[in-house]
Amino acid sequence: MTQQLDDAFLADWAVHSRFGAVPGTNGVDRQAATEADGEQRAWFAELLESNGFTVVRDAIGNQFGLLELVPGAPYVLTGSHMDSQPTAGRFDGAYGVLASAHACVRVAEELRAGRGSGESAGAGAVVNLAVVNWFNEEGSRFKPSMMGSSVFTGKLALADALATTDPAGVTVADALDAIGERGAGDVFGGDSGREVASYAEVHVQQGRSMEEDGVTIGLVNATWAAHKFEFKVTGAQAHSGSTLMVDRRDALLGAARLVVAARELVDEFEPGMLHTACGELNVYPNSPVVVASEVELLLDLRSPSADVIREAHAALQRTIERVQREDRVEIAVTAEHSWDQNPYPEAGVELAREVAEQLGLTHDRVMTVAGHDSTNMKDSVPTIMLFVPSVAGISHSLDEFTKDADLVAGVDHLTGVISRLVRGSLL
Amino acid sequence: MTQQLDDAFLADWAVHSRFGAVPGTNGVDRQAATEADGEQRAWFAELLESNGFTVVRDAIGNQFGLLELVPGAPYVLTGSHMDSQPTAGRFDGAYGVLASAHACVRVAEELRAGRGSGESAGAGAVVNLAVVNWFNEEGSRFKPSMMGSSVFTGKLALADALATTDPAGVTVADALDAIGERGAGDVFGGDSGREVASYAEVHVQQGRSMEEDGVTIGLVNATWAAHKFEFKVTGAQAHSGSTLMVDRRDALLGAARLVVAARELVDEFEPGMLHTACGELNVYPNSPVVVASEVELLLDLRSPSADVIREAHAALQRTIERVQREDRVEIAVTAEHSWDQNPYPEAGVELAREVAEQLGLTHDRVMTVAGHDSTNMKDSVPTIMLFVPSVAGISHSLDEFTKDADLVAGVDHLTGVISRLVRGSLL
């Protein structure tokens, strides 16, 4: 029986992983609301419908599969996101969505068969089931990331999200319309008549601690603290050959000093206590013989400790003041976003631990460095976040990989979690 | 008479400066083969034709105005380029083209009136006159720079130039066709039956030494030495939050270290002996939460001394080796181009000095840091390169400025130079 279920999951997983496949690699390029995203959404909708779900989209393109078991009752919502970074792994997000669909199908079958799992075996459903594929978790094509779950939880205005443009000037609204994935209104909340009772998500770890510690199920108990900056460095356009060095106000030089300083900050703290990065940097006019007048860059500080973030921020500020003075450029923060170390509810961590024990799966508490849609959801409803291991922790890369055994263990575990939630746990 | 000529030049100059005008500024955005470039070329062709020139284009879109005075004889060619960097000054290149047209018209008028200038007053033309507007000197939309004069002088293959694409994927051939400026074959050389006898170009200095020294006419006697690199820095895509710092191979960090190192190199030499720059840098995948896997950047070293270039290059190489080792990235040179300090012919410098003396214009020998189309031409024919001052040396900037008095002095001087060349000087 278990072998059959595992095989069914892995068969669907093989198809699921091919949308937006990058030739010659194990990875995908499936950014939000692209053609590949649209094709995968259409296939996934068919999969859900063939398993008895009703498929609907809300106004920001979150895709839901509803399975009503108890008319009028709230829903256990479970899912993740199917969009990817450009040239990235096929597991990040996509695994959690398909795992959620299979877990819900298994739980519905259990309920129909009068079977159950664990302590509440045989008990019936008190809430309904819904699978979700959140729109644009990655934020690579349209900023910010976690757009679908941010609109869903009221942290981002729908109109602002729909008006956001990609680098080619296409709005979210037009991109969603182009793939036929923009719904008319709310699917939950508002005047939809539906409410969310709880939320569960499984994801690959994007770190290597679980693999190293031999842990199959990560019980996510908190997010790292973070401070994210958008900087604009302003200098003055000039001839990059003939202008005297002392006359230059080179925005790219100023930006490069920030990138280097961010890396060097890391060494001022204990190993593992501070992660810094600049992944996006745009130069204007970006011409071979012109000193840049403007550079925009994103810079992140992340730590398990909010104190470390504060100290790193202060040090970064001192660098900014020095670069402004010495390189005669202006450095402005055009946007920033920070959060403290942020716990997931303890009752959910404990529930997930019990399920892992029951299934004989190794488990441990882990923090998440990366943000997830569950980071939004946990501020609204009881939320459980789960990890499965990621080989060498490689993430946002074509080389991302998780073993089949861990994928199917994660589906088993999520099934156990959903089975308890649908019977009223955490309500 | 002189006042009338000056006024006529400045009137045309006012019109000439408005093609591609950037609203609210003194500058222009008139990159090669854009709509603005096409409009200016059409207007300029009319101006030439109304003054008796025959206007023709060659296969790479160099625009010529031919004034045949001595059937079958070679031509004195004079001009510069009308394309600009994005959001740049209106003087760079465009001044030299219009100055050349006015100088040729004046010399032709002198010849018709039996007047002359200086020692050879009254003598007749032994060669013909031609004005040139070189295609794509700037190289901002299509690389490399000095494309038109490079094809003209056989330094770049026509087919390669025509197949070059801009960032949107448009080829030079298609862009020239779109503005109707691609000719069928050669205008000089090949089987055209026409030869170039000599070349003269006037340009704004793009430096501030002439302004500071109170010099009106710069007699360009050499170019600086230069070494230009295109680097590709290769790392590995990774999650920019969750990936351990020790696991990262950050291409943008490696690139930023090169940008900073290039600036710091300058301080190892006497002031003014080394100019370094990085004006163009492109990041892949350039996404907020992804460590960059690839960065391409252009980096230039320039000096009046080839020894300084060699020392700077060796120091840069040591930095590259250190960055490769410490940041675990690969740094490859994907293209490079270097030249030694390169003299303009002494006879031309002397001829230009005599004309300045005769006209009572202050003058001095200057080197050019920037490349010009004359840098190509001087390797083929006797070539004279002239500068007029540039306020504060501001260049490749909307704030570039040269005073009217200097503009008209430059036209007067170029007229004197052309007047001698057309009568056989430097033959």
C-alpha cells in the first residue's frame, strides 16, 4: 500500500518537475506567471479536479483546490509555491505543492474508508481540506517575494501587487491574464464564506544541517531575523577614460565597496551568526566608457540573533558614511524591511514531532533562514512548517537535489499532520 | 564677414544640438542608429546637399558629403561622429561633424572667390573635399566603439559589424535599415574609384587641462596607452539567505573586489599617471535572493606611459589570483584590447600649429586619453586631430559644455587646416 502511494507520488513528481525544464540540467526556469508557470498550473488543476477537488483562483492568482468534507466548516490549508527563480532547482516550492495535494488525497481516502491515523484513528473530519499554490513566492520577476501570500494575509494591497511590473514593463495583472490565472475575488475571507482554520507547508531545507545530522523531518520552530535594504548609490556621469580620477563620483565604485563590506562584516561575528548578500545590482548608464551615475542594489543581513543584525547594521552604516565621504557618492536607502527572530507556534511543532515519532522518522527542530509563505500565514492562523533534507544545502541552483526517500517520507509525514488537523487539532 | 560665418555656424549648431534632446537638460540621448540619430542624419544630409555636397552612405552606415573640386583626385576627409552615449553631452562628436561641414563650405567658397589662406593664398585645390559622420563611435548600443571608422580602415570585418546586436537583440544591419542609413558598398577604396588623401578631426577635449592652461586649440600629438579587459567572473548560483557563507562562490563579490581593486591601483602611481574604470557590469541571474553565478564586467587601464600600464596590469593580475583563491570564483578574460602610447604624425601637428599662429589662437600640444575615429584614421593616412576646451572637462554627461567662442575658434582653425590640406599639404 505505502509502496503504491510512494510510486504514485513519484510518478506525478516526475511530470511536475518538467514544466520549464532547463535543457541539459536537473533544474527549471519557471518564474511567476510565465508560460511554463501557466502550463504547470493547468496540469496541476487537472490533477486536482481528477481527484475531486474544485479548482479556483483568487484575484492575485493564488491557485486553490478545495475539497469540501464538512459543508460550511473552515479549511485546513496546505501548500507552497510552484514558481521558481531563473535557472533554479525543481524542488523549491514545487515539492510542497504536490506533496500537499497527495497528502490531502490520502487523508480524504482515509476518511472515506473510515480509517485514521494515530490517536484520533477513526474519528471524522471537523474541517475541510484545501491545497494552495501561492503566486510569486520567489519575487525574481515581480517584487516583492511572497506576493500571493502577502496579499492573502492582508500584508500587501491587491491593487499594488497587480500594478507591479517586471523588467519588461509587464504588470502582474497582465501576466496573470495572459496565462488565464487571475481570479475575480476572494476564495477565503472577504465575502467568500470560507475561512482558514490552519496551515501546513513542507519544503526542502535550503541548508545542509539536516543532511549532516541525519534528520529526515525538520520541525521548523522559528525564522532567522533579517534586515533587507534597497540602496541607491548616486554619482555623476563622466568619461571613464579622460575624466581625472579626483573629479570622478563613481556610483559603481561606491556600490562595489558596499558589496565587499557586506561580505567582510561576516568575519566580525562567530561563524554562522551572520549571513549577508547582494544578489541584485543594476548600473546606469552601464556603458563601456561612462562612469556610472546611479547604481541600485539589494543588500541583506540575516542572523538567528536580532542583536547581531543590529550590530551589523551599525557597522554597515559606518561603511556607508565613509564611502559617501571618500568616494563622493550619495547612498540612500530607498526601501528596507526587517523582522526579528520569529517563532512558529509551539503547539504545531509538538504536533509535527508526535507524527514523526509515530511514523518512526528521525526529526529535529530547525530554524529557517529563508522566508516562506508560511512566514506570512503563521501570523494569521495556527501554522506548521516542515522541512525535508536538501543535498549539500544547494538551493536556488540548477543543482538543487533531494532524494526520493526523503521526498516520500515528507509526504507521509505531511499526511499524518493533515490527518490530525482535519480532525480538529490546533483548532 | 567672420561674424556672419560665426553666426551661421552657431545657428546651425543650435538646430544640430536638438536631435535626441533630453528634456530639462542641455544634453542628448542619441545612440547609434536610433530614431534620433536617423532624424539628425536626414537633417544633416539636407544641409550638405543645400551646400552642393553629394550625400552617400557606405555599407556600415558612415555618412559622407562629397564635394568634387578636382575630378578623379583623392579627397581630404574631415568629420567626427553624431551618435552619443545615453544621456550625454551634445558636443562630443557632433561638434566636429558640423564644424567640418562649415569648414569645407568656407574653403570651397574661398576657392571659388580665388581667395586663400596663409602662405598658399590664391593657390587652387589639388584634392577634393569630403565630410564624414562616422557610424557608432560611442559603442554604447553596439560594441565595439569606433565601429564605422574601424570597418572603413579594415580593422573590423563588415559582416561582423553588421551582425552585432544591441541588448534587445537588434542587429546593426536592421537598425541601419530602419533609419534608411545603410549604403550598398564602399564610398572610398574598394571599387569606388575614390581615395582619401588626408584626414582632419576637431573634438571637445573631454579633459580640463586646456581650460586650466588658457589654451584654445589643442594640437593632439599622441594617444594615451590603454589596456581594456572584458572579464567574466564565474561562481555558483545559491540561496542568498540560507547558504552557509563558507559554501558560497559569489560572482558579484568577486566582481566587486575587481572594481575596488582597479580604483585602489591608481594610488600606487603618481597622480595623473593611471586612470582606471569599470563602467559596465552585468549580473546573472540578478535576483534578490540568489547568489550570482556570473558577472561580466569591462575594466580599463589608461596611462600616458606604457610602463605604468604594464605595472598596473601585473598588480591587477595578482589581485585576480587572490580573489580566485579566496572567494573561490573563476575570473576569465573573455576579450582584451591594448595599445601603446601612439603618436599622431608630427607634420600634421606642425601644420596645425602654424595655422593657430596665423590666426592668433593660443595653442598647445595635448595627448588624448579618449579614443577617437582619428585614432583609426591616423594608421591609414596623414591625420590631424584638434581639440577645443571643455568646461571643467565634464564629458559623457548631460552637463558637458563648451563655450561659443571656443566653438567658433575651432571652426576657424579647422578651416585654416582644411584650406592647406586641399592645396596639397601633407600629400
